[in-house]
Amino acid sequence: MASTSAYSYLHKSPQDVLNDIDFQLTLEPALLTKLTKAFLEEINVGLGRYGEDMAMVPSFVTGVPDGSETGTFLALDLGGTNLRVCEVVLNGDKTFRLRQQKYKVSDQLKTGEATVLFDYLADSVDAFLTTHPPESPLSPDAEVPDVLPLGLTFSFPVEQTALGSGTILTWTKGFSAKNAIGNDVVKLLQDAFDRKHMHVKCVALVNDTVGALLSRAYTSGGCILGAIFGTGTNGAYLEEVAKIPKLANNPAAAKGGYMVVNTEWGAFNNKRTQLPFTPFDSVLDRTSINPRFQAFEKFISGMYLGEITRHVLLSLIDAAPRPMLFGGKATKVVNEQWGLDTSVMSEVEEAWETRVVEEKEKVIKEVDPNGTEPRSFPGEIGENPNLWDGDDHDILPRWDILSTPEGLAQLSLKVKGKLERVRKVLVSRLEYADGDVSLRDAAIVRWACHLVARRAALLSGVAVAAILLQTGRAGFVQDVHSDSSLNTPNDVPKVNGANGIHVTDSVTNGTSKNAAKEEFEEKIGVGVDGSLIQFYPHFERTMRESLRSIVGADVERRVEIGLAKDGSGVGAALCALQALKQEP
Ligand code: ADP
Ligand code: MG
């Protein structure tokens, strides 16, 4: 796939080209706040009407578990890279037992006939039951004991009409199976079970975000938001039914209370009026199978970050009049659409970071076995301490220094060591010949990965901040100046009642200081899942940086981000349990 964003820098220096890219991919704090405001608007538009970009899907789950739930359930998880079948045993003491098997979903299945895809799902459950016959008696609540209750985690936009039914709105994440959109996904699956005469009944339909929220609530005793940062990105949170006007005549509206809402935030700003698009984002979008959809997701999630980075690299490989990267050479990995996986970026960033600490510790141990005397690592302070060090605020590669033997000779040993490790990762993961990758190339690729991933993590913070604001748990930090730094962790937030929400102001509310303090110290549980947040170096740290700049350090500090372990399986089980309880 050819790049359409190659740089021509006839009237610029190579350094200017790098500066340009750096500028385009860097987000200012003021933009984060502006995006959060737009996000809140879309949340409320989606709660008000059906058919909006951000679908704000009511899940018909009306509360979150507390860890005391029990039972055995099957769970099927379709939503991205893998298909999983599991058996979940809820022990009722915040713990669970889970047996699972993963199955591959081929591109052919993803894009073929829906019935073929759903037959494959049924076959996978059948295969699982053959290899993992149920150990414990199935849910005591099941009315027909020889039918196994199953919860389906289906991580695509669905307009849910009840706990056990919902219409597929659109495919995302590389799926496009025919004759599925507009149909009830539970019925599609149940029909496949019935065609095979299997004794399995799909009783609940659950989005993976809802699953993450429920499972985190089950294991930790409380949670307000479940968020996914994996192949795609999305979040579900606990909303007041009174704030979901579109439920209007649904019996659920009359009951009041709370309901879990699946935001489908991947579609935030599909109108493209606010998000900071670059040519790299536009080429990715145009060549994706769902152009103009999932605008927000395409900035953030694992499926796309590698591809954005690939376009940045290609623009430099193809730069004219002279290539600026890899001597103009492109490998198959770099040439092919989706060729560069986001995990390569993780590896590049890890290569920069790790082992330095170990090496440093080793040297300190050798010199000072008791480790008492603070000392610097040889080479940590280079011949010129003001020279480019590639860390934190100095990661933009310095073309002059990295392009000449004299420049390179001035770099500290530490920096050279890091660059060499990155270089090795590029040789192996991008499949270059050793001689084709220079230390300058290493510095450029690592910088590009960092920019793309940092932008993703900051935007992820926008989504989390918007939910904190929507649920009255935070206010905007006042007076955001465009020059305020993202790196001031100790700024005291002054909160105001944003979005009609009353927010206690701990700074001015002197009379009830203790009560206010208590409220301010209460933890805000957020359950997360997905390879990106689990494995990408510093993803959570950067997301928190974003939260601080939008809602302030006091609120950010209280946000407890925890892994929703096996969220889709346990969440589906918890939903199936709720469905059985609701059965007339
Ligand atoms: P899913 O979202 O399908 O349930 P995951 O949460 O495992 O699955 O996310 C898969 C996505 O995460 C893929 O797009 C992949 O590129 C990306 N990924 C896998 N490993 C890593 C890693 N170590 N660091 C960052 N991203 C990763
Ligand atoms: Mg997942």
C-alpha cells in the first residue's frame, strides 16, 4: 500500500521535517479539555436519542455485583483478535474459577456469510464442551437443568432491547460478515446452537466493556467504569436511569435507579470536527474497511497504532529529495497494510527503557556491593551533558548529532546503548538487514512510536475524564491555559459545577471540611482490559497525566485503575446470572 503522505522537503531541512511531524502528533492540554467538553456533549446526545454516532447503548444491567454472586456459566467472547469459550464458576467470595479455550477467527469468517460465522461459534462451544465436560453442577437457578446457560460477550455496536437480545448496528475492527447488521445477535447464535441440536441457551448479551465493569466490581467490590484498550477501545459506566431520556416508554425507565450504559465511545467525533487528524490518520482511515467510522478508536487502539506509525515511517522512507529513514529501503513488514503490529511499538519502547536499570544496578553493585553510596553510571553523563539524551522532553531526534560520526561520538554510552537495543529490535521485527538500520533510524522510529502511543494514551484520558464529569465525580480544572504543562502533578484543582453537576469544592468549603475530605478521598474504581493498557509501557501513566490536566490531581489520585481480569468471561457469567434471576 503506497503512502500518500511522503515528505518533500525541498525548502526545509530534515530537522524541520521531524519538527513538523512532532508538532502534528503532539496534543496541548487545552485541546484535551476542549475534546472532553465535546465528548460530554456527545454522551448526552446519545443518551437522548437512538441512532446517534456515539450509540450510548442501555445494557439493561441495572446494578453492579458486590462479589457475593454464585453459579456456573458458559461464556462465549467474540470481539477482536480471538474467540474464547469459557466455563466460569463464581464462588461468591469475590473469587472465581475459569477454564477456557481460544479459537482463531479467520479473515474469511470475519468477512463471509454471518451464518457461517455463527455456525463456527457454535462449533467452538461444542468442541469446548467435548474437551472440557462441565465439572460442577450448572447454575442452580437454571430452570431446565440440562440446558447450559451461556452469556455472549459481543464487542461490536449493538442496540440492546433486553438483557438477552440486541440488534447488530455495525461491524468494527476488521469484521464485515454479510447479513448480520440489523439482526438479533442472540437469535443468530441460538439458531446456530439449535441447528446443531446443542443443549445450550444464550440468555444474556453483554458488551466486553460491560463485562469489564461487572467483573471488576465482582472482584474488587466496586467500580463505576469498565474500559477496553485492546484491538478496539470502548467504555461502559453506571448511569442514572433518569439521565437516559431515550428509554422513555421502556419499562426500565419507570423502575428508575441505575443502568449500565455501553458508550461505544470509539465513534466519538465521527464528524471529524475536533479530533487532531494528521495526514497519517487520514490515509489510515481512507484505506480502512470502515472509512469515516470509529474516528476516536482509530487514534487509540491496538488495531491502529502500528498502522499510523507505519505511515509515519513510510513518509520518511519515501521523503524527497533524499530518504530520511532506512536509506529509503522498505521491507515487507513496512510495506504491507497492517504490517506493523502495535506490539512492535511496545517492544521498541521497552528496548529503550529496560535493562538500563539492570545494567546500572549491576555496575553499582560491582562498585559498591552494599549499594549505599549514590553514584552515577559510567557514561550516564556524556562528554556534553546538554546533548540530546532521548529521554522525556528531549526525545525529538537531533538530525545533526545523529547523522555524523562526530555527533554520535559525543553521545553518552547510556544513550548509545539504548539506541543499539532499539536498532536490534528493528532489525528483527521489521526484518531489515543489520546494515540497513542506523542508530539515527533507531532514534527516529522510537520517537515515532512514542508520539503515536502518547497521543493515544492522552486521548484515552479524555474518555475517562468525560465519564468522571458525566457522573458528577469531577469538575474541569479552571482556567486552562494553552501553555499549562501536562507535567504538573501537584496542581490543586479548583472545580466548578460542570454540566449541571454539583461538585463539592474542597478548597472553599471550610465548614464541612471533614465530610468534603472524605468524599474527596473515596476511591473511584475503573476496570480496564486489553493488551494496550496491560502491556504498552507507560500507557496508564500517560493516561493519568491527561486526567490531571483535565480534572486535576486530586481527582486523578483517587482513580483506582485495575485490571478486569478475564472480564469478558466473568462479566458474561454475571450477566447470565442476572438474566436467569429476571426470568418470569
Ligand atoms: P482483544 O481486544 O481482541 O480482546 P487484546 O486486548 O489482546 O485483544 O488486544 C489485541 C491488540 O493489542 C492487537 O491490536 C495488538 O496489536 C495489540 N497488542 C498485542 N500485544 C501488545 C503489546 N505487547 N503492546 C501493545 N499492544 C499490543
Ligand atoms: Mg478483549
